[in-house]
Amino acid sequence: MQESLYDWEWFVNNFETISQIDLSAYKRPQMERRINNFMRIAGCTDYRSFVSLLNADAEICHKFMEYITINVSEFFRNPDYWRILEQDIIPQLLQQRPLLKVWSAGCSTGEEAYSLAMLFQARFPGHVQSIKATDLDREVLKKAARALYPNKVVRTLPDPYLQRYMQPEGEYYKVIDEIKKMVEFERHDLLKDPYEQDYDLILCRNVFIYMTEASKQNLYRKFAAALRPGGILFIGSTEQIFQAVEVGFHARSTFFYQKN
Ligand SMILES: C[S@@+](CC[C@H](N)C(=O)[O-])C[C@H]1O[C@@H](n2cnc3c(N)ncnc32)[C@H](O)[C@@H]1O
């Protein structure tokens, strides 16, 4: 399926009208490949017929958004880094302030935000002021708020956490209310919406992967501005901030960046 530059730009503009998602901020080859794949499966051979389909069929449109935003998540994803968070980063942040303001940015279906809430409840009770969790995709936020996860999804939870903070419900586990009420979910587009300030800790993990270098730089600067001096940005295990100092950080350890 070969599309001209003009067609791609036409699609990006029209898709933004439908979804408010700005595809031009993401890496074009990866996006194009995924989109062309989806179009083929949906039986469309060009962007115009695909946009008509997205406008006409809400269910396909929803499936497509899910497909391109890539919502895979896990509880305590990369446990080694969560250990560093628990044993090194949070204790140090707590030496500076007794109550931490935390943000899970690009939280998908909520596993990351609930992992944070469980960690604070188990290891630092009473030391979290708020946990905000945001995503671009309204559908994942609905799932996050439901807090119901299939058995296979909870397998990465340490056993004591599973026992204490999840309730079995048939083939699912539900996050208990004590943990649920610690997290506030909200729709937020990292590329377009204003950022709150004065965070101690921000997790933005596995969100940058498909973004262009320019969008990433832009986001790093916004995260630096949203953190208080000394605050920490925790990123994904395949990500790295090159020239961190230029965007307002220094590397504290791999995947943890501290605001200067
Ligand atoms: C792979 S998931 C990562 C979930 C979680 N942070 C983790 O590491 O397990 C990426 C999430 O980023 C969200 N996302 C992508 N672009 C975004 C944007 N511009 N603003 C907010 N969220 C975005 C997607 O909707 C998706 O839910």
C-alpha cells in the first residue's frame, strides 16, 4: 500500500479531527506500518475510505485507537527498577518532603498507578499526598477505574501484595478500595494539555517509544518543569534521555533522572 506524502498529511489532519490525537508527534514509519496493517485488515485500500470508515463506525474507531496507542502494561513492570524505586529513590525523596506528590503519565489500564499505591501503602504508609494517573485514551482509563484484572495479568504482583490488596472475583482480581481510592485517573494528552507543577515523582514509562525525537525533547522539558528541584522522572527500561542536562535533568541511575 503506497501513499503519497500528501495523503499521509491529509490522514494525520483528519484523524486529529476525529480523535484529537496528533500523529505527527510520533515516528512516522512505525505509525504508518501499524496503520497500514490495520487498514488492510479492515478492508480499506486508501486513507480516504479509511477515514470514512472511522467516522461511520464507532466500534472500529475505538479498536483502531486501542491498536495505535499500544496499551500494554504490567504490575511492577521491570521489578529490578521498582526495587531501586523502593529502596533508594523514595526514601531519598522522603528526606526532602514527608508527603509525596506522584504522577503516572501514560498510565494505560492502571497497573502502574496501582503498583505505586500498593508500594506506598505497604512500605511508606501515610507518605503519599496524591497519585495522579493520566492517559490520552479514554477507554483504557475506564478499564483502569474498573480495577478488575484477569488472573494472568496479576501474576507479576509479589505474593504478599496479591494477598493484601487484591480480591478474587471469578477469573479476575479486583483492586481493593483502600488502594483504589489512592489513585485519581484523568484524561490528559502529554503533547497538548498543561502539566500540573510541584511533583516529587513522575513515572512516564514506555510512552516515548513511538515519539519523534523533537516530541520527546519537548516532553522531557515539560516533565522537568513539572517536578520540584530534586524530583525524579522514572522512564521505561528501553528508554534513555540523551543530553539530560540540556533538558533540565541529570541521570541519578539508569532510568531515573533527577531534576537539577
Ligand atoms: C505501553 S503503554 C505504557 C503503560 C505504562 N506506563 C507501563 O509502562 O506499563 C503506553 C501508553 O501511553 C499512552 N500515550 C501515548 N501517547 C500519549 C500522549 N500523547 N499523552 C498521554 N498518553 C499517551 C497510550 O495511550 C498508552 O496507554
